[in-house]
Amino acid sequence: LGTSFTIETLRLIWEHQRKIDTNVSSSKQSTEELLEAMVEENYFEIYDNNKYRWTHDNVGQAASSLVEEESRASFKHRIGEIWYQELDEDRLEPSLFEIANLLNTRATGKANIDYAKINLIAAEKARGISAFDSCCKYASNGISMLPENKWTFHPDLTVKLYSLAAEAAGFLGQYDKMESYCSHVITQQSISTVEKKDVYLAQLHRTAYAELRYEDAISLCLTILKPLGCKFPYGGPTGLIKALISLRQTIKIVKQTSMERLESLSVVSASSKLALAAFLNGLNEWTYLAGEKYIFINVLTVTKMVQM
């Protein structure tokens, strides 16, 4: 149940277990009496608004050892199943990591879309707090629970799990893993460039920020942008002239646009525009860092973002 738990959580699991084992008591009083006895015997302690936790890690480990080792994974998995089945979406979120960890003790490697989704949510939450090691593990576990026909029947779930795994592996410097996850997505003909955005960004960030190969990052980014309808001219005088013309047009547009008009603009939500903005934002940085040779692309990138 994690490092701590509430009496409501214990009662929920206890009640569900009673349906299977008739020898288990599930009354409110017996649950509370059990916890009181555990506190009196210094196994548990109460803290933070009636939450319970082991008085010491060694006590929890000793209690866990009472379950036979060959049955321990199954026991934990069963608790995770009960916890997951009994909670609605709102009550699931606070205990998300604990539930995912319990389900993963035995379920990895077996196809289960519901548990793959739980691992996706856990991976997204872990990424949100920059816990990239946990994010990578949850995403990897989720991938292992997908069926063989995942790209045909569950493309959204599949691409999200692979993308999170690639992104997290990249942050951890595990580039072989990252490239493997990226390859699975990029080689899929059934999904669009927009859907491949996050794995492309993982590759671009590795190339630009980890390896400092700005020119290679620029070249790859320009290739990715073409299917999105965003093309750039070649270098030389032609590229510079087009950049200056675009800059002049953009300045004119900005001057003719009132503040009221700017304030009334809606927030961009279209996935294609968000993908385009992400690639252009990176391209803007890399062309600046690459030096004068790419100044015309830098100017065009800025004007394209303004005109979006």
C-alpha cells in the first residue's frame, strides 16, 4: 500500500477480500480494532490526519517476509487489482504510483490494456515531477502489456507509451534505449508526422543538446517540417532575400494588428499547429547557436511562428 495508507483504503481491500475468504471479518469495528492493536504494539504509527505507516522500514520488511516468496508477487498483484477496481478516477490519482507498482509485480509481459493505461497515467505523472527514471519504467511496463496488434487497435495508447519511454530514456542518457523506442514509432506508416512529434523531438534534443551537433539537428528538423507543409529555401542570396521579404511582411502585419485583436486570439489547440510550433521553436534555437551561416533560416523561423 506504499509508505502510508488510510483506514478507508484498508477497509476497502479488507471488504473485497471478505467476498473471497469467508473467514475474514470486514466490519468497521474489527478494522479499527486491528489498527489500534497494531499501533499499541508499535507496528504502526498515526500521522498527518489519521494516516498510518510502519514505525520502521524493517518492521514493514519483516511483515512482508511472512508471505512466502513465491506467493509474494501474486499477493501484491491481487491487492493492486482490488485497489484499482474499487476506486473511481478521482480517488485513483493520489494512490496512482502505489497501485501501478502493485499491478506491475506480476502483470508485465502479459497483454492487458487497462493496466497499460494505468502505467501511461503513472508515466505522465512521473514526467510531470521530473522523475524520469520512474517515467521510463512505467512506460516500459505499459509497452510490455500491449498486445501484438497494438498499432492496429490501440495506436494512440501505443504511441504515447513509446514517446514517453523515448523522452525519459533520453533525459537519463540511455540513448540506445531511446533510439529503439523512437525507431518503433518512426517506422510506423500508419501514423502521421504530428503523432510522431515527441519521438522526433527526443532525437533532435539528443543531437542538439547532448551532442552539440547543431547543423545535424537543423537538417533533421527541416526534413521533419516538410510533411507539415513548412518548407525553407536553400542558402545563399536567394535564402537571405526571402528572409528579408518575410521579415518585412511580418513587421507590416504586426503594425496593422491592434492590441484588441491580439488579446482576442484564442489559445492554439490543434495538434498540427502545436507540433509545428514545437519544431520551429527548436529550430530557432539551433540556427542561432549554429552561427551566421543559418541566419536566414533563423529569421524565417521567427516570422513563420509570428504568422501562424
